[in-house]
Amino acid sequence: MGFKRPVSWTRILVIALVAAALRYLIGEYVIPPLTAHFWPAARGPAEAENITGNIKFALLALLVVWTFAAFGEEVSYRGYLLTRAAEAGGSSKAAYIAAVILSSILFGYGHYYKGMAGVIDSGFAGLILGSAYLLSGRILWTTILAHGFIDTFGIVMIFFGWATAN
């Protein structure tokens, strides 16, 4: 599944930070302008607007995203689904690439509550996280950290009123 100890935690941290930054930049400057031609803007999770200025709610949100999104979704989508799909394809390089694409599509649809623009956005996030997983040597801690950083950044932005929850 990918819960192995990395040779270099620094390398894992750098890959996770780069993946998080790339996800933020694409999710902020590429996907919204493209999807705006076809669908309404992506919606945030219910109750996310309660984060603004509310430290207790923000801390609760951080606990939830690190537990269920960062850890839970990464174990499910990258650790289990991506790995099993690649194994079903013979564990070749092509099978892993196809598995990243397949798991990213499913990851996108897993965020259907955001609307179609959110499905596309989350699908691209899945591609970035899946690529980071492969780049790190299939070490799941990379994507858990990246996903946690992405969501933490979003919560901090909403808390301070620098972004809206949609």
C-alpha cells in the first residue's frame, strides 16, 4: 500500500510541498478559467463558511481533513485503488500510469458535491497526487502530507478571510 519508511524524509517532504503548490496553482489559475466556460464555479464543502474567524471550527476542520481527507482518501485512492488497479494491469510502468488516470477520475467523481467544475478540479488534484505517489517510489506518506498541506492551506485562507468557501 505504500506505508514504507522512506530513505529520505526530506525528499518526501519536498515532493509533498511541490505537489501541494502545483495543485494550488492549477486549482487557482488554470482549472477555474477553463471550467467557467461550461459550468458554475466549484462549491466548497457544506459548513466551510463557518471556518472564517472561528478558531474552534477551524481546528475541528483541520482535524477532520487530516483524518478523513489526507489520511483516509489517500489510503483509499492512492494506497489501495491505484495500487490494485496497477497490479491488475501487471504492475508495469504503463499499468501504473493508467491506474493514476483511473483513480484520478474516480477521485474527481468522489467530489461530485462540488459540481462538475469541482469534479474536474479534484480529478486534476488526483493526477498531481498520483504522480507524487509514483515519483516518491510509491510512498503513501508523500500524498498524505501533500493532501494535508493542500487542505490546511485552504482552511487557513478561509479562516483569515483571504478566500471564500464558495
